[in-house]
Amino acid sequence: MADELSLAFLLLSTCVVGVSALAGVYLILDLVTFLRVLIGLEFGLLVVFTCTSLFVFLVAFECITVPIFLMILCFGSSRYERVKAIFIFLSFTIYGSLVLVYLILCISDG
């Protein structure tokens, strides 16, 4: 069961995804793909905010990067800006994930 902070994040993420879906109806041309990616992102966020294991948190946290990557790739503005945003996003994600894995290994050792 999730604690109070997790419940607040669950509510916040659900509201933000709902508002994004409503905005996408009017702004996005390929609505079906956008909603599929958004539902995948919401599912990943729900798993992240309700898990109790550090390993499950790490796996779910990394799975969230796939829908975000697809959103940048499919719905970014210009090709140059999409490539630049994907490079920055992946570099920050890789470095952050390495630190997270290191800290989880340190915590689990003792």
C-alpha cells in the first residue's frame, strides 16, 4: 500500500495526464498514437508510485523513459530540436540511472 506522499503523487500524475490528454485532443494530429503513449506513461507512473521494492522502482523508472522518448521523437517541433532533446534526455537519464543503481547497491549491501 502506498503512503501519503505516494498517494499525492498518484493524484497529481493522474490529473496531469488527464489534462494532457484533453489538450492533445485539440493540439495533436496523430491522437491515437499520442493517447497510447500517454497511457503507457501513466501506467509506468502508477507502478513507480505504488511499488515498495527498490528493484521494481528502478525497473519501472527506467520503463518510463520509453514513452517519454517516443513523445519527444513523434511530437517534437523540428528535427534538429528533437534530436538535441533526445540526446540531452538520454544522457541525463543514463547518468542519473547509474547513480541510482549505485545507491541501490550501496543500500542493499548494508
